[in-house]
Amino acid sequence: MTDALTVNAVQKHFKGVHALRGLSLQVERGITYGLLGPNGAGKTTLIRTILGLTVPDSGEVLALGVRMPDKAVLQRIGYMPQSTALYDDLTVHQNVAFFAALSGVTDPARVDQAITLVSLQNRAQSRVRELSGGMRQRCSLACALVHEPELILLDEPTVGIDPQLRVQFWDHFRRLNQAGVTLIVSSHVMDEAERCDKLGFVREGTLLAEGSASELRQRAGTPTLEEAFLHFAENGASAERIA
Amino acid sequence: MSSQRIFHVARRVIAQLAADPRTIALILIVPIVVLTVAGILIRAETTAITVGIIQQDSGADAGFGIGFVNLGERLTASMSTVSDQVTIVTLTPESADEALQRADVDAVITFPPEFTQTVMDDHAIHLNVAYEGSNPMAAQFLQGIVMRAAVETLAGLSVITAQAIPEITIDAAYLYGGADFDNLDYLAPPFIGLFVFLFVFILTSVSFLRERTTGTLERLQTTPISRLELVIGYMLGFSLFALAQSLIILGYTIFVLEVHYAGSLLVVFLVELLLALMAVNLGIFFSTFARSEFQVVQFIPLVVVTQILLSGAFWAISAMPAWLQPVAWLMPLTHANQALRDVMIKGFDLVQVAPYVLALGGFAVLFVLLSARTIRHQAGG
């Protein structure tokens, strides 16, 4: 089986901004991979490139073994954007059912399952505009999961979600991994990162370092991930200067 | 292309609007308010007209020391003096029909060889007027002018008036329309098109703008749906509301305002549908250039009002400066107005309005492709 994701030397320039500078990474199937870095590090551009929403200037992206952009493979990929991206006038159920239908889901029970999964079964008939921020976030997650994708990209999924629900989310992510589903989660919250199987530190459009949370701490010789990130960021910068 | 996905988008668009009863009420009520006010104002308006004269009157001797008189010529002369809004053109019986059909003249008055003699003998002025008729303002206005001219002419002939004021009758024939056609009959067809165009344009540009700003468009792009499927789905969803609105406007104008219609309502509907499809895509296209709903509102004077002014709805295209006329024909609304007027006033069938219908369909296709393109450009950024 091919890897869930292969990113090969991807470069992307926007007007005056060098968002991705030859970034490469590889993610095997069935794990949760955390993309960690400050705002503006290039995480969102990377996720958009993986989805084929942004076409790289050079390099290539293979999602589930298919070169992106590719419309057909999107049916097997789930995406939860940073903004909730829902139709405010419609109910939770209508939103989830709409995105399910576009991805070819025909079984209506799957819509209910996805809503139950994010604990919104009691609000299924509420309009999205009546929901709290956390509930919207959950509805957005249901839309990303409803078609049972093999690869799921979550852009800052737990922002604005209370701790109890966050635990629930991670439990579910774990179960998905066991079923062979790969998750790629972007975050700038370090304690969130502890839960990922593998982490990639992203800074200024490049991958600084990669490994499990404990590996990264060990290599940096620091007690926390935060300090480890700073360690790699400084060393990366000095390495650049020497080169 | 998946008809399933198109259907899901259409159904979602419908569900969204259905969740907004205030917007629906506005769609349906505003046209009725505006039509009612406009109807009252329009029925009280005058305009400039061109009259063709077929001058065959050979005159007659009036006697009583007045001598030889040609009433046909006198009447023509006083018509041009009673109002500066009347232009007189001399025609031959052969050229008259064509001039009327081409709408070069609004009416043709024929003075037969024995016109003066008949007036003398009968003590009555009997005028033969053929109206082009599709603009009832012209017919009513001309009637007033002719009456005034006749009275003035006779005042100069004291001999005749000394005996008794002659009876003046006008025998009117209409190429299109009829004596009971009024200004509203002339303006209602473009009004019907105008509302559909305006509302569909505003609704689609705002909802598509929201689709961009809330990120749902980006989310849609991460599903297998193609840009074309999305645009067509939008088109289907909004045409349902556009048709419901057309139905109400048409019903109101025909049954309440009692506007006349000569042609098939089915053809009227077809034109409305095409106009709505065109407007959906124009709305999607223009939403690309707006960053907020305020900006969408500011597109209305540019895209909607300018187009209405140039569309021949109120000011005839033939009366525009020559350089402006091709511009008018580049406006999709112009074709819709022409088709609606031809069907409702002249009773034309689908074949006769086919050039306009095809042009409208062409615009719709053009804007489908343009709006699908602008969505891709958005994705590229």
C-alpha cells in the first residue's frame, strides 16, 4: 500500500511571500501526524496544497498515491477548514447531509452517525447560526468525517472546544487510526501535539524537524516541546548561516 | 458531470432561501408595490411622435368669398404648430405601410382626394388614422393633437363655423395593440423582465459572496463537485424562485392591472426563465469582484440600472445616438425586453422571437463559462 501522503520539494510563492520553500514530508497510513508551527509558518498553505486547492510552483504532492490536484481522489479525503465554513441558514442535519451527498454518500444513517459522533444529535434540527462556536466546530468536523475518508486534514480542529470535548475528539481520532485512517492535524498548541504519533515542526515554509514528541524532546535535550521547537528553530537558523 | 451533485446544490440553495421567509416576501411583494406605483405614473405621460401624412386632398371651393380651400394641407400645417413634439413626414400610399411596420412613423393620416369637399358637404371632419399601436402613448397623444389642429383650422374658416361647429371623428386602425392599449401595456413587458433580472442578480451575487467569505466555497472545492456542476446547481435552485416570482408578477399585471397580452404566456415564461438563468450567472460572475455585501449593493447601479436604461424599456433604442445603439444590443436585458414586448403586444410566436431567445440563451451560456472560470481563479489564489 502507498503512503497516505508524500510531499516532494514543494515550493509556493504568493505576491512577495515565499510560503513553502521546498518542503518535503512523508506520512504512513494509520497514524495521526501533527503539523506544528507558529501562525504564518506555511501550515495552511501546505494543507491547501495537499488538497489541490493551491497548485505548487514546483515539486509534487501525492495524496493516497494520487498526484494532486485530482477531483476524484477528494472523495476519499476529508477536510475541516480553520473557519467553520458552514451554511448558517441551514440546520446541522442539512449541512452534514449536503456535504455527504456531494461526496457520494447515499446511506442517510451515515449522516446521523456523523452527527452523533460529534454529540450534536440533540441539535440536529437547529440552524447553524443558533449554535455556539464549539458546536459549529463540531458540526464542521461531522461534515469532514461523514463520507468516511481514508485521509483527513484538520486545520486547527480543537480551537474553541472545551477540554472535555477535546478528549472525546482525540478518542475518536485514535479509533479512526486503528481502522487505518490517517489524520493530519495542524496546530500551534504544543500540548495538543503530545497526542500525535508523529510531529513535524514547520517554520518559514520548511520542515525543521520530524519525529514523535518524546524523540524530538530527547534530540533537543529539552523538557518541553515548546523548548524543543525553539532549539530546532535556532539551530536551523544557524545552519543556514553557516551554509 | 453528475446530475446528482447538481441536484444536491440546487436543493441546498432552495432550502437556504426557504429558511429566509423575509427575503421571499420581498421577492414577491416588492414588484407588486413598484408595479402599482409605476402603473399610476405611466398612465399619465406624454411623448414625442412622428406622423406620416398621405396628402391626396384636391381641395374645394368654399364659396362665400373665401374661395379655394385645401383642408388637408391646412390641417397638416396646424398640426405641426399646435405642438413642437410632432414631426410631420410626407408619405405615399405605397411607402406608408412599410414606414409603419418599421416604426419609422407612429401613425399615418390619409387625406383622400375629396377630403375638403366631404367636410363641406357633411359638416363633419372624418379622419383616417393608422397607428403603429405598440406604443399607446403615441396614439393617445396624437389624438389630442389632431383634435386641437382641427379646431384651429376651422376657426380660420369662419364660414363653416358660422353655421355650426362640425363634428370631428377619427377612424383609427391599429397595426398592433388597439384603442384600449395604454402606456402601461407598452411598459409592462419590460417591467416583468426587469424584476426577475434584478432580484435574481442580487440574490445570487450575495449568496455566492457568502459562499466565498464563509469558506464554504473552499470546502466545496475539496469535494468531487466541479465548478460547472456548482454553477448549474445554483442556476436551477434560483430559477425556481425566479419562476415563482414571474408567475406572481405576470398574474398581477394581467389580472389586476389588466395589462393586455396578445401572445402565448408560455413563450413569455420561456423568456423569463432564460433571463433568470442569465442573471444567476451574471450574479456569480460579479460576486468575484466584491469583497462585502455593501460592494454588491454598489454593483446594482452599474450592472442593473445602466442596463435597464440601455435596454429599450423606457427609451426606444432607435431614438438613441447611433454609437450607443450597438452598446444597447450588447445588453442581455435588451433582448429579453424586445422578446417580451413582441410576444405580449404584437402576439409574436416563438419562431418570430427566436433571434432574441437565442441571444439570451447565448448570454446565459457565456456567463456560465465566465463564472465557472472565475471560481477557478479564486481557487488558484
